[in-house]
Amino acid sequence: MRLVLMSDTHRRHPDIPEIPEGDILIHAGDFTGRGHSKEIKKFSRWMAAQPHPYKIIVAGNHDFLFETEPERAVGLLNGCIYLCDSGIEINGLKIWGSPIQPWFLDWAFNVREDEARARTWAQIPDDTDVLITHTPPYGIMDANEAGEPCGCRPLRARVAQLGLALHVFGHIHEGYGVTQIDDTLFANAAICDVRYQPTNAPIVIDLEPRRANQQGDNTP
């Protein structure tokens, strides 16, 4: 399956020159400026116009309405699968998503205590193939402009236990890119740079549902 990844578009999604074709379009949060309903509606219309059969999103720290009035915010989405500490399986690919992150200037979905975030990450099923979070894991493409790591330590610990195929995130615009650690591919898919200009391209990843193949393929 072809996954097209993006995050942190901050209302600039119409300015992305090209959205590659694929099976699943993933947005890892911060698609609005302040999470107003008008911003969500515009984003939803843009997402609905994309040809990908499946469109999955998590919220980010800018997407306030998804924290303050989640039912109303989700109701504004058209044709998107919204994950909030929850998961879905698509053609054998098991995907789980969450918006929470370490404390950051009192924005949305901030969770100050490591222990509280660890309880959320403990909910991630062990057989997850693709994890979508807004925050990076600590020490992986999470350095800000000053070179300081801004990711989540408990998330890094949980990811080390999971054996994911792919972990998608954003939040720290300066960390854009892809890296592989052991068997897991990590993608910071932030479209906007540190000055909120949409300078980065969506990331394209081809994946197979590994665990489904392992269970169902009896070929020697």
C-alpha cells in the first residue's frame, strides 16, 4: 500500500504544489492555525477533493476545537478518519493515532506529566504497523531551531517495544525528513518550515501489512 504523509500544513495545504497519488493520505496534525471551525471546514473540503481512498488524521496542538469540542470538530470533517487514542485496520494494515504531546506553551493536547503520557502510549496495541502521533519521540527528528530535543521520552520508550513498520509525526518543523532505526521507519512529515512556509513535500512510503502476511501466507 502507498501511504502519502504530511503534517503541520497550518492552513497552507492549498499551496502544496503536488499531492502524490496513493492508497492512504495521512495528516499528523496542525492543519489549522487556531482550530477554528471555519479552518476545519476549509481543510475538510480540501481533503475531500483528494483522490486517495482513505484519509486519516490526528489533531495537533494548533487544532483546539478537537480538544475543547471534539464531537463538533469531528462533525465538521468530510470523508476523513479521525484517530484520537484509537486505531483502525485497513486492508490488513493496523494503524493507531494520538494527538497528545509534552507541554508546549499551553496549546491543545498538552500533557505535562511523563506518567500520564506513558499511560496513553501503553494503549497502543502491540501489533500496530503504523503509528501516527503529532509529537515526535524523544531524540528522533525532534530538534528545534536551537538544537534542543522536544520529543516525548515515554513515547520513545514505547516505540522501542513495538516493532513498528512506520511512525509518522510532525510538530517540530525543523525535523522534517525520514530516518530508519532498526526495523522502524520514522517520518517527520511537517510541510511548513520554522517560518510557517510550505517548503517541504509530502513523504511517500510503500508498505505491506507485515503481520497479516506472516499470519496468512503459507508459502514456503
